[in-house]
Amino acid sequence: MDVIAGVLMVFGSTLVLLAGVGVVRSWGIYARMHSAAKAPTLGILTIAVGLALAVRSTTALVTALLIVVLQLVTGPVGTHLLGRAVYRRMRPELDGADELARDESVGEGADSGAGAETESGR
């Protein structure tokens, strides 16, 4: 079991290291965000599983599970918010249709219409 735990922890550490290299070496902001979000999530998951196998205590298992859950929740949310902030600030050139601009323009029209209805109803 200790060998499996060690392999998992080394594999997870390698993924986190490669994510750091990807952030430094990537060419665009979206590629950097991808490197910063995907690999560390899997890396932390495998490190936590390896830690739980190595320590073999309930406290370590609960702590590792809490770390994994928090990483799985906060990682994608933070990346999403960063991507939206980059989009709004820089308006990068896209390969295809700009669906976010379309959705935001539809959302603004719906918000202003709903506000007008509630004020006229009072």
C-alpha cells in the first residue's frame, strides 16, 4: 500500500509541477487558465488519495476528502470568473461566434424589461 501511495503522490506532484510550467510557457491567457485549472485539480486529487492510503487514519481521510471537495468546487468557479473578467476587460479575438456577448445582450434586455414592469406595478 505504501508503494501505491507513494506513486500516487509523486504522480500528483508531477501534475501540479507540469501545470506550473504550463502557466509560465503558455502563449495566451485562455491556455494559461486551462493549465492552471485542469492539472492541479487532478494532481491534488491524486495527492490526497495517496496521503489517505499512506496515513491510514480517519482524520487524514476526512481532511483529504475536505481538501479535494474544496478544490473541486473552488477551482472551476475561480477559473470561470477569471475567464469572464479577461473577456470583459480585453475582448480577445475569437475563432467562432461570440456567444457570451449574445447572451449578455439578451440578458440586459430582459433585466431592463423586468425592472420596468415591477416599477410600473407599484
